[in-house]
Amino acid sequence: MDKLPPRSPWRPLRRGVFAALALAGILTHAGISAPAAQAEESRSSARIDIIVGGGGHGLGAAYYLAKKYGINNVAVLEKGWIGGGNTGRNTTIIRSNYLYDESAHLYDHAVKLWDGLSQELNYNIMYSKRGVMMLAHNVHDVQSLQRHINANRLNGVDNEWLTPEEAKAYCPPLNISPDARHPVLGAALQRRGGTARHDSVAWGYARAAAALGVDIIQNCAVTGIRRGADGAVEGLETTRGYIASKRVGVSAAGNTSVIMQMAGLDFPLESYPLQALVSEPIKPTFPCVVMSNTVHAYMSQSDKGELVIGAGTDQYVSYSQRGALHIVEHTLAAICEIFPIYRRMRMLRTWGGIVDVTPDRSPILGKTPVQGLYVNCGWGTGGFKATPGAGDLLAYTMAKDEPHRINAPFNLDRFRNGRLIDEAAAAAVAH
């Protein structure tokens, strides 16, 4: 029989009170209390909640689960890298001036959370309330935007009408010539709207969630959903192994329908590339966010000086993350008409994110027919502005196993009973 190797001075004792004392001494030296170590040990055997998707929405949900409800045994699974999906491919617009009551309440909940988020996360997300202005180019636009303004005010959401001259004063680069291809007849302005830095939002939530005990696992794609005999979720198959879980929240942007099919669910979703592009950096010249629904173009200026331009969704479904050239050409032509001073600007890069689009162009946020499976999807082109609100409400729904009154209308049943929240034309975005 081989002799046992001599005991290393760093090898922990395994029996009796001496082992406990030695462990306590080591942990104290490391700044960890014995109760904390016991909690960590029990944590490994406790129930794990899983968030699928390491973007702003998923990380936000994990953060609020830990912060508000004390559920820190959470794993965030990301098939790529943190903030590498739609969160890193958007145009960072924040607003809540939606037409319908349900939408206004949902997005205004998010705007209220945006205010003070840097302080809460102790991370600068560069939230800037510089105002979001929506242009009216024809009589229909004027009537539609004024209807928006009245509806918003009834819901306690700020919005105001500007004449072409007032719009020009608020955004000097704007072309208000009556001879323009797209003449500006007025604009709706939400002063509380603005921008934030998209990747900083993901990093801020990730850091804050990790500090509360959330595990963030990158390069971990979901390959299957395991269900029990009663149909409830039992866990997830991933490229890095199986993870048992009775509670799974899916916040996977354009891949939601693929994941839902793993659970045997067909969702009313279509996935489209959504394009954006940025110019060479210049000194600050563009003071706000300007959107035009008629020409499907919107623009702001980033903290790095780049003009950030958003286009509409492509006309075909795709997972390409790269859109069609004619969409870019149409968008840039419209931008040059509305802001002629930027005609000689060079575009540096273009990209596309994959967005989920529902038949009524409003999100699905709540429970699914599968017990223990929750979903946050269908945001179309409006996902970024809802980031803190969507994360907060998904966390509430998972923790309570019932939707909050704000996200209760955004369920799957509305496609069965016809109570649609149809922001398709009302949202003033190109989806």
C-alpha cells in the first residue's frame, strides 16, 4: 500500500472543531465570515433562477431580482458576450411619448427608472435628458402628433407642440425650408426624453448584479429546455452542460422564438434586422434627438461626437445582423434633406440588430403557458428605452409568479381575445 503524502501546511483539516476553527481563521483572514461561507455552501444546493440573455433587459432583471427581492441565486446565460447583442447595436433613444395608455405607463415607468440609474448602479451610464423631437411633414403627421400630445398629457406624460420656428430654435441644424423634400410643419417635443450610452448600461447592470451574488456566464448558449411530467420547467440544456432550474426568464431579443420552440411554444413573433450607422466624430453640433416617422430616420450625437443614425427595419425576416443597402441609402437621403449641413459627413460603420416584432408591435412581458417559464420579448425597435422598466417588471413577475399591473396587459392572451395594443403606426418608429 502506498504511503500517503505528507500533509501540506496549506491543506485544510477535515475533521472536528479544529477544521471549523481553521476554516474560520482562513476565511476571516480573507475578509469572509464563516456565516457567509455557510451561506455560499447552501447557495450551491438552493434553487437556481435563470435569465436567458445577457443584454440590458436580462441583466436588469437579474439585478432587480437580487436587489428588490433578495433572490441572488441567479444565473444569467449569454450565448456570446455581455452587451454583444441588441444592447450593443442600438441608437440609445429614451422616451415615453406613446399613444396608448398601456404603452405610456410601461415606457414612463422605464423613464422614471432611468432618472437616477447612474447613482443607483454607481456607474456612469451617460443618461442625458436632452429631449426627443418628432417631426411632422404633412397634415396627417400634424394631426397624429397633436393626438399623441393630448393623450400623453392625460396620462401625466410630458409632451408639447412646437411650430417649425420653435423646432428650429431647439435644434438649429434642422432645415425648415418650405421647399424641402420633407418640409417640417411642426414637431412634438418630450423634454424628459434623451439618450444613454448603451454598452455602459449593460456594464453597469452586470457589475451591480455580480456584486449582489448573480452569476454571469458568457459563451453559454441554450440548446434545450427540459420539462417535467407536469409540463413545468425543470432546467436548461446548454453548450456548457445542464442547469436545473424551476424558474426561467427568457429575454433573448431576436432569438426568443427559437428558444420558445424548445419548450414547444410557437410565439407570434417575426425577427428583422434593424440597422443603425454612425458618422465620423465631430464637435458637439446636434443638441437633441430628432425622429421622423414619415421618412423612417432618426438621429442624435453620441458622447464621442459621432452622429448616430437609425433606420427602419428591413422588409424581410432575417437573422443576418446586417441589413439591406437600399434601407441605408433611403435613410441617409432623408437625413441629408432634413439636415443639409451634414451632407459632406462620412459614415464610418453600419450594423444591424435582430428585433422581435409582434403583430400589434407591442411587447410580450409576463408568464407563458409553461409553468416556471417567463418571457420578455417583442419590443421591436423600442427595446432600449424600456431597459430598466422591462428588467424591473420581469423580475417582479418572476418573483411573484404574477404580472405587475403595468405589464399585465402585455400578455399572450391579447392575441387570442383581440385586445391588441397596436402601436404600429402610433409609435412614431419604423416598425
